[in-house]
Amino acid sequence: MSAKVGDGAAVTNDPLGPRPIWSYATAFVTVGYLIRWLWRIRYLHSERVPGAGPVIIAANHRSYLDPPAVALGTPRRRPVHYMAKAEMFAKPPGKWVLPAMMSFPVHRESADRTAIKAAIAVLSHNGVLGMFPEGTRVHEGTTASAQLGVAFIAMRTRTKIVPVGIVGTDRAWPAGKVLPSFPRVTISYGEPIDPAAFDDLPKDQRLAALTQAVMQGIESSMSEATDYARSR
């Protein structure tokens, strides 16, 4: 079973079980175009997201807008399954919207084995997994310590990571703001990072080294997005 999106590209079944995949397809076409128009989103190097096979998208996170904005830059037939904090699934609208948008919960205060299994299931079905290494939204001009989850899952599944830098969403819809503003948003996709490149390191150093490489890729992509936005 599959659903059609936009220009006819198929959206595959959800590896996490039966869920209304048509809702993702519908949102991609309708709400997606609205989001692109309202925030005049410019995507740089979105072709770096593979058109097939498993991939992890790792981005900086400053806004409610980040997940859908990044997902809209990926191939239409490839839904992005985001890990989202479990608290967001507890009450409306998150309890309805997040599952329909192919997201699944993670308990951040512990090593959530259920969430890890769900992430591995997505990748084992050649899906796209969306993660935010900082683990939470951060304010403009600040950073949070990167978590090791992205590197752990990439190492475990031998999946490449595409670092993504997002600029402008911190002013569009930051944490704590009820209604959005409408500045321009620029999103840059970096070169994929292969966890196999770190196999020669001692085992106790691989996760930290891969995590550092991912954060450097995100920072580099943010710089490129910033430079582009300033040139417009």
C-alpha cells in the first residue's frame, strides 16, 4: 500500500506500524506549500539527502518550525520520522498531530530503549530519521551540549548522517512564543558523514568523535545558510 504525494511520487508504508500515512502526504502538499510561502524558505544543497536507502538527518533546533521546514527539503516520497519528546504526545494537539506526521516519542531523561528500537526500525526499512543532537530547542546565540544518541544509532545501523543548518526559525517561532512571525528562513544540507570513517578509532572514542563531526557539520551548514541569507 502507498499514498501519492504532489507530483505522483509514492510514499512508502510506515515501518512503525499502521498509521494514517495519507495524512503526511496531504500535509506535505497543502500545509507544506503554505509553510514554504509564508517563510520564503530557501533550501541549499537539498540534493545531498539520498533519494533511497537509510539516512539520519541531524539539525540544530531553535523553533517549533524546524521539523516540518527541514522535512520539506527532503525528497517528497521520503517521510521524515522525527524523535519528539514524550511530553508532546501527552495532550492535544501533539497527541493527534505528531503520530500523523510520522513522529514517535522519546523519554529524554533516560536511555529510552523503545525509542531506540523505533529509530532502528525506521532505518532498517530504508527510511529517513530526523534527530536534533542538542536534544531540545535552544535560544539564538546559545548552544546545548550535544547528546550521543545520533552517533550511537548511526554506528549501530551503519547509517550515514546528513548535518543540517537552519537559520531564521529562531525569529519565526521560538520556544515560548504563541504566535509566529514571518522572517525569511534558510536551510543548508551538509555533506553526508559516514560512521565507517571512524572505525579506526578506539571503540571508546568513536561516539564522541562522530558526534563532534556531526556538530561541526551542522555549524558549517549554519554558517553557509547565514552567509546566503545575508547576501539576499
